[in-house]
Amino acid sequence: MTTKETSMPNGLTREGLRAGVSRRNFNKLLATMGVSTAAASLPGRFAYAAEQVYLYIMGGYADKALFKEYAEKNGGNPTVALWADEEEALLKLRSGLASDVNFCGSYSVDRWRDAGVIQPIDPARLTHWNELFSGVQKVPDMERDGKLWWVPVGFGTTSIVYRTDLVDFKEESWSLLWDERYAGRLAMYDNTADGVAAAALYASVNPYTMDDAAIAKVKAAMLKQKPLLRMYTTDSTVLSQAMASGEIVAASAANDVYAQLKAQGVPVGYMLAPKEGILTWAMGLTISKDAKRLDQAYDLINSMMSKDSGMFWTSKIGYPHANEQAYASLSDEELMAVGLPRDVFSLLAKGVFESRMANEDRVAKMFEEVKASL
Amino acid sequence: MKPIPIIRDWLRGYALIAPAILFAAVFLCVPLLLTVALSFWTQNGFSLDMSPTLKNYTTFIDYQGSPIYLTLLWRSLLISAIATLGVLLLAYPAAYFIAFGVKKRKYIWIILITIPFWTSYLLRIFSWKIILGYNGVINSSLMQLHIIDKPLEFILYNPTAVTVTLAHAWAAYAILPIYVSLEKIDRSLLEASIDLGDSPAGRLWRIVLPLSMPGTIAAALFVFIPTVGDYVTPNLVGGPSGIMIGNIIQSLLGKGNDAPMAAAAAICTMLSVAFVATGPVLLARLLRKHR
């Protein structure tokens, strides 16, 4: 009896002690690991993140260099989410992505406005507007009902990139991408704005006014092309790699692919005057309908339209920026390095400018059908 | 002493599974019913026309005179079936080895099997791109050995590449259930068959294979069901000719902007997968009855 009585509390105390010690140790451990300090700083960091504007932009464009002016004013960089495909971006915005500023092509603005995801932009709050090329101050679709819905940031061309050592052709033409001599070594843009538009040019159809008959004609051209293709892609990195290795010898691409390959010393050419016409486009920014940080949204737009951003955009990303002063302050050598002429604006003026397609739903469906066909 | 209140067994049973049922009802049944409802509606620009119609289903069977959806569904079932077969052929020997060949520290082998799963699925697909690529591992080794003088183009961006990638990516899902069912086999049965003079092949055929059937069938279903609807793999290694029904559903929801058609396609896919998958399940039940 006595032994039991003494041993029982003894054991209990020992157990209790062990538990107590371990808990104390645990707290000490937490303290030494700095968890408590980290936990204390958490609310602060969340608050900080909430203050910054939320930018929804295409992958490859979200560089800090474009946010310099914004960061100076707001003490931090924007929160950035990336999209890879404009239709996917629209889908996410429609299902409630809480972004403030969105990047898109001018050809998409109308559609985005119809979907009710963007709000008009106040031109009076755009501090760098007068520095822009006059030609991009007014492009199709950016204004509607007397209001401005989109502002330009950059523009560029879509044409045919080819390996000068692996293909030959008589005249510059989109038909190179239908040339059976290069079956299995061609690639096409995986979107309607560039891919279907290029096929329409090849089929001698105006890409922006297609009716059912024209859509059928373009579909036939794309079905004819499909067996010759190695891939449909919008990924310029995948395309550059495939072209550098010779896996692909010709592809529809924007001039950044050309610039990337040229920089690597790959023998490539870029058709500046395909006989059916070169595609030109402008990319820019919109403000979400329910933007919570409107002031910062304008700060960000101004920052991305600024001369500093423009110099970075043009010389590093490889597309001409909308800011004419930025373009003017780059040297000929810097422009040559990314394959841009001094009078870049004549390019935009000569080409077929990408705008909203008629019957866009049917066009999109047609393209999906082509890709799904056997 | 207070009498312990008697809770009826069935009530206690339901109380225990209530959270699971609630979860399934909210996150499985409701979305499924919504998908079914959606499939009878029509997309109208950015809005939905809710008057019920069978149009989406007739489109699935016959799209402007061509059975494009059915063909893709068939291709997806075929790719998944071949991939599943490949997985089983690869997984069975591995599981057999761990169950019967490894005597000590089996857990190390199990962990080794799961190691590829510590990296993301996307990374595994990308590594297959590197292996099968134009100047990838296979092509450059064959060129270095002077077996070929220019890279083989048919090994990437086609249905074969999708099948190969799927077969590798899902192997661990098959090894584990097969291993468990092999591990459970009563070793005295094997000893008895040896004593009675059965050959090793006969032993495998008469004892091991039938007794491990439940695990093998489970493995086949684990691989077959999710791969039919896969769209990431065909997107990355399938090229223009390797797309599957999952890609169509995804593009209908995204670029195609036709959610009701996507819902109809998803339901048809679900039904056909269920149809194909119940075959093995019925087979397993039949085998269990025979034992």
C-alpha cells in the first residue's frame, strides 16, 4: 500500500514535469526560431500588400523597371498576376479576379467592355499622354461612347520568322507557312488575334469582317496547314528554342522572337513585307470596373507609359513602346540590337492593324475545331 | 448506475459518416447537378439561355456532319487504355519485387518509388519533353552513336508521346495498390504450391495473379479514370495531333466561350469512363464470389 501511494504521485509529478518542461522548451524553441516575431509582423505585411495596386498582365512584361515611377510614389511595387492567354484572362476577370489594372490588346477592349469588366479611363489623369506617338493615341476600339477604355503601352508586328540557312523562298509571303517542303517543321500562333488573322491574310480574306463563308474559307486553309505544323504555340520561349535547334524552320511570330534569336546569333530573318500584309498590333492597359485602388491604378498606368519605362520596354523586351520620347532617346545601335528601324511608326501605318473580329465567337470556335480535327 | 442510452446502430453509423456525406453533397453532388443542368442550356454571348435543349448532346454525337467529339473521346479512351496497360506492365514487376524479393527495410523501397512524386507533375512532363525532344536525350544519343544522322521527329508532339508520358507519370499510383494486395497474399499458399510441385510460372498464374487481382484492378482504375480527362499532358507533349477530350472541354470553357457545350462534353466523357470502368469492377466482384 505505502509503496504504491508514494510511487503514484511520484510518477505523476515526473510525468507532469516532463510535460511542463517540454511545453516550456517548445515556447523557447519558438522564440529562438523567431516565429513570434514573424507572427507579429504578419498583419503589417498583409496591410502593406493590400495598399499596392493589383496588376494583371501577360507573362514576360511584368518587370520592375516599368514600375519605377509608381514605386517612388507608393513605396512598393504592384502586386502582379500573370496571364498567358487573353481569353483566359477575360474568363478570370468575369469570374471575379480582383485586379485593378489589366493588360490587353486593343483588339480585345471592346469585348472586355461588353463583358462588363472594365471602366472608362479619365484622360485628364494621364500625365504622359502627350509624349506618345500620335499614331497610337488613336487606334480602333479604344474609344466607345465618347469615353476612353484603354491606353496604349506598346505596339509591334506579327509576321514570319524563318531560319535563313534552312528555308528559301521567292518572295516574302505567309504562304511559307503552308509550304509542304517544310512539313513538320512549321509553327503557328495559338490564338485568333494572330493565328487566325494570319490564315485569313493567306486565304485573301479580311480577318476583321469575316462572315460564315469567309470563316469556312479560312478554316479550309487552316485544315490544309495543320498536318504541316509541328505545334501551335503562344510561348515565345518554346518557339525560340525550337527555332534555334532547327526543329522549326519557319513560324508566325512577333518581332520579339526574332530579337531573341538574333541575340543568340541564330541565322534568322523576319519578313517585314509579306505580300498579303504584315499584322500590326497595340497592347495597353485597362482599369477594372470594380478597381479598389483607383489612385494607384492611375499611378501605375502613368508609370508604365513613362519615358523610362519606354526605354526599358523597347531595348529589353524588344517591342516599340508607345512613348515617342523614349524611342527618340535610344541610339540607332540600341534599336538595331532588337531589330527595330528608326521610323518604326511607318511599320504600324503600313500593316494590317489587329482590331476586333466580327463574329469573334464563331471564329474562336472554328479555330478550336481546326485544332481538334484529326 | 445510470443506464447508458442506447443509440441505434444505424443512427450511430450515419452520425459517424455525416461529415463525409455533407462534404460529398456540397462539393460533389451539387456541382455535378449544376453541370448536368448547364449541359441542357445554351450559351448566348456572355449570358446563358436557360430553356432546356438537347442540342449540346446532339452536337456531341454529330457536329456538322462529323463525329469530331466522339472521335476525340475514343482517342482519349484509347490513349488512356494503352497508358494504363503500360503502367500495369511496368508496375506489376516492381510491386512483385518489393512484396516478395525485398526481405529487409521494405519502407525504403516504398519511399524510393514515391520519390518522383516529390516533384510537380509539370516538371515531370517537362523532363519528358527534354528526353523526347528534337535535340533531346534520345535523339542526341542516337546521333552520337551514328545510328541516325538527323533527329527523329516522330517521338515528340503526337499521341505516342502523350501515352509514354502518362504511363510514366502515373506508375507510382499503380505500384502501391498492387504491392498492398501482393503483400496480403498468404505465403503458406505459395509454399503449398511449391510442395505440390507447381512451376514458378504456374504459381504466378494460378495463385499470385488471381489473388492480387483486386489491387491490380484498383490500380488500373486509378490510372485510367483520371488520365482520360487529362489536358495538361496532351497540351505540352501532344502537338497538333495529340489532343484529347480534356483539351476540348477546357477550350470550350475558355476560348470557345461555350460552357453548356463543355458541360455536355464533360458528362458524356464521365458516362463513358464510368461505363468502361465498371467493367473491371464487375470482373473483380465476380472473382471475389468465385473464391
